[in-house]
Amino acid sequence: MGTLIKNGTVVSAKDSQKLDVLIVGERIAEVAANISAEGHEVVDATGLLVMPGGIDVHTHLDMPFGGTTSADDYTTGTQAAAVGGTTTVIDFALQNQSSTLKDALDTWLKKSDNKACVDFSLHMAVTNLHGPEGAETLAEMDEMVAAGISSFKLFMAYPNVLMVNDELMFRVMQKAAELNALCLIHAENGSAIDVVVAQMIAEGKTEPHYHALSRSPKAEAEATHRAIALADIAGAAVYIVHLSNEDALAALKFMQGRGAKALAETCIQYLVLSIEDQMPGKSWEEAKYVFTPPLREKKNQEPLWEALADGAMSVVSTDHCPFRFADQKELGRGDFRKIPNGGPGVENRLQILWHFGVNVGRITPERFVELAATAPARIFGMEKQKGAVAVGLDADVLLWDPTAEYTISAKTQKMATDYSMFEGWKVKGNAAKVYSRGELVVDNVAKPGEFLGTTGRGRFVRREANAGGIG
Ligand code: URP
Ligand code: ZN
Ligand code: ZN
């Protein structure tokens, strides 16, 4: 006995077809026209699109940062993901500078243990190298890859906290090249930005707005170019996270044009929010939008959409790093340096991408599937398990209703923040039903916004080292 999804349109990254989908146990058993209903529970998907569950490759759950800890733990964060149609997240384990990668992995596996509600994986952020020429930490990278962690994050921002220097970055890139692993880069010139930040504070420019003004798009472009160039010299594949503006995009395209193995994501906030609309420098409320890189001028949005459509950028993620406005963002009142950097988004990624992408013709439904699920699975080495509605893969299946109207609000969201970056926005297109490894975990029609599975059911996904699928 399986679950047979009938009368829907299966959307892949390549095409859309009227097909039935049979789920048996945790896997997709058959995808074909007119599968016999005999012996199966039938789910009528008339009018719905049948897609792979979303994969958000950039979240920060239960992460200590900016003097506090991100508000969503693995339970609320993964339930919020599920309600929004995302069935896998890749979170970040952060190496403590004085400790090992193994310690970081243990810490993050403990955080997720018995808490994750959909499947998850981890990138490993390398913040320091131990041993002669970094040998001890670099050797640990082999162990990480063997444990299914095939991507390593390097921060070029946040001096004295997470930032690495070029030597460390280059050594990790060389090792990643040897292991076929992927290097993820937060590309901003942290040293230059810190000089500007200190000058602004000295001039009494302390409001949230100045967080955005202190971080020039050119500081992002410079670091984007430098990271890709170093990766190219090292022979490594590189993936730029949260690319936010057209200067950085130009640097990416330039290096792609020179043959560098360079990929990039942007995040929903950079596609639809702007410094003009959200951070005009008028109120403390703007602390809600303090994240890094910051919001940019509106003129950057269209080039980002174009890069998603033409393939220069491959993925849309969220950089979900939630902090409550009332007590956590409050830490930085009077000094923007102390506002915890980050915003909530994991629940709204697919709604925003569909509404502002597909509904207005910027991307096709197939490109939506590619950006939200198929490319993330391929680039991050899990295409044998996830990222498509195909026989043998995990039955992470999203029934998407392109006609459903939904109003985004903190009052109804699962995310643990007391605000939404998209408060009151009306979107068209929403998850109707969500299956995670064959289990119906969300039914937004019968029980809107509820997670129906058991807490802790989410599993760690081991990923292959495949050099981002472009090696
Ligand atoms: O502001 C952000 N993005 N916070 C999370 C850490 C990062 O840089 O991704
Ligand atoms: Zn970052
Ligand atoms: Zn991040």
C-alpha cells in the first residue's frame, strides 16, 4: 500500500507533465501516467503542481552570534521550513577558533539530536588552522568529508570573530580541491568595513541604517573577486553565499567568464527588499533588517533576478538567521555594531520566489524548481537522495497550489521571531501538502501552518564531495 498522488502536474527543472506519483514507504516508487489506484491511498492533486520539497542550503539554527543565539532551534526552524514547503536544510557548524572541526560537528549534531523535524545537513565553517602549516585541521577535513560534510565555509567578514585571512583561505581551498569538496565564501572585505564602521561610530552614526551604509557593495565585489581568484589558483570549486548586489555579480561573471569554477546564491531578501524601502534611516524598527551583507539599493534587484534566470547564479536560499526584535535586536539600540546580524526567512522562501519570480514572469516554474531544490541537491552532493520527483529518491514531495493566496505575518508564522520581514505581504502560490520521506508533515489546507510529524524525525543527510557538480 502506497500513497498515490493523482491528477497533478509534475514539475521538474526541465519540464512539466501530467503524471502520477507513487510513494511507497520513504521513497518515490513510480512516476508515470495513469498509475493504477488499486491498493493505494489516493491523494487528488487536481490543479496542483507536484514538485520536489525545497532545499534551503543556508540556515543558522541555534547559532551563538552577536552576543546571543539565533531564535530558531532545530525544532522550530525545521518546522517553519516544512510549513513553507522546504524539506531539507543545510545548516552551519562553526569551528571554535581554539578547537577542532570534530568538536564543532559534535556540538551541532547535539543541537539537532531529537529536534530536527525535516532532514538536514551541515556545512563546516573553518575559522582557524592548528598544527604546522595548519596540518592538523586540514587533516580533519578528510574526516569531515568521510562523515558526509562535503562543503567548507570561510568568512571574509566579521574580524576577530569568524574572519579568516587569505593564507588560511588558500590552504583550505587547496585541501578542498584535493578532496573534491566545495568552498563556501561569505565575501566581504571585513577589514575595510571595520575601518568605516569605527569612523561612523566616532561620528555618532549609531542607528541601524548605518550598518547598511558601512558595508559598501564594492567591499563585497572585491572579496568576491579575491575569493574566486584564490580558489581558481588552488583548483577548487567555490560557491559565493548571499550575493547581494550588481558589483559583486559583475565580479562573479567576470571570473566565470575566465573559466573559474564559481557558483553563487542570492537570498530572497536581496530580491525584494531594499535600503530605500526598509532602511531609510528613520527608525529603530530598521534593526529588523540588519543582516550581512546588508540590504542594497533597489537598482540591484533586477540584475539579481536576471542572473537567476540566465544561470550566472544557481540557487536561492534564505540565510535564515533569526533574532527577536523585542529583546535580541534590542542589544544594539544606540550602537548598530551590537545589533545581532540576521533575519528570518526559511518559512517564506518559496512563497517569495514564486510570487515575485514565477507570477511576474521573471522565472519559469521549472527554473523555480531548479533554484529551490534541484540545483541545491546537485551542487551540495545529495542528488542521489533529494532534489527531484524521480524513482528511487526520498519522497520529499511538495504539492504546490499556484492559486492559493496567503498573507505573511509574524502572528501566524512558525518561525520563532516576533516579526516578519514581509509583514502583511499578500502572496499568490503556497504549499498545500508537504511530504518528508513519504510522511505527510504539513497540510496547509486542512490544518494551516501546523507541523503534523513527530519532533526529532529529521535525519542527518550525508553528502558526497562532488566539487559542486562542476568539478
Ligand atoms: O547577517 C547574517 N547574514 N547573519 C548570519 C551570518 C552570515 O553572515 O551568514
Ligand atoms: Zn554570511
Ligand atoms: Zn549565513
